[in-house]
Amino acid sequence: MYDDGLVTCTDTELIIRTYYLWGGDKRIALRAIRAVNAVPLPHGSRRLWGTGDFVHWYNLDRDRPSRRMALWIDVGARVVPAVTPRDPRRLITELASRGIRTNRAGVVQRGQNWMRLA
């Protein structure tokens, strides 16, 4: 199990804290996750919550400017949940151990196949 106060991974679901405008949590069944893509986050990223590209939606994280990596969670929807966990490598390992495809290298492709997974 992984829990850093922002993101929790249980045996059955991924819980993203403070995801919605009114402060509600987003719960994603692990079986609904197609893949998780680790991407570099520019140092000093100012997006604390929401979206800047109308594709990736970030939960509220006041410490995001100091983080280096984001995780994009592919659930097959137009809007991709995105998180910046305190320990991204540990969360990636936890998700991979549950059979979810992950990209440890953080290689991003554009277009129809937006992820290339390692």
C-alpha cells in the first residue's frame, strides 16, 4: 500500500486527494487503469491545481513547484488524471506490482499512442 496524503494506492483502487473543485477525492479502480506514464515536471512548475492544456488534470498540491516528476494515469478518457506524489518511484513500483503498465523512463509520445511504455 502507498499513502502520502495526496495519493493512496490500495489493493483495489487509486485515490487522488483534493482532485475536484469542491475538494472531493477521485477514486479510480485499479482494473480501470490502462497505464501510468511518468513524465518530468519542469522545475518550478506553478500549476498547483487544475489544467493548463485541457487534457491533464492535476489534484491540489501546494508543494508541486518543488517536485520533479508527474504521473499521468491513462483511464481511457479524454481528461487524464495527473498527480505529483511525494515518492513517485515508490508509487510506480506499487502500481507495477499490481499488474499496471508503467513507464519508468518517462518517454512521452504525441498523437494517438500518447504513451510508450517500458
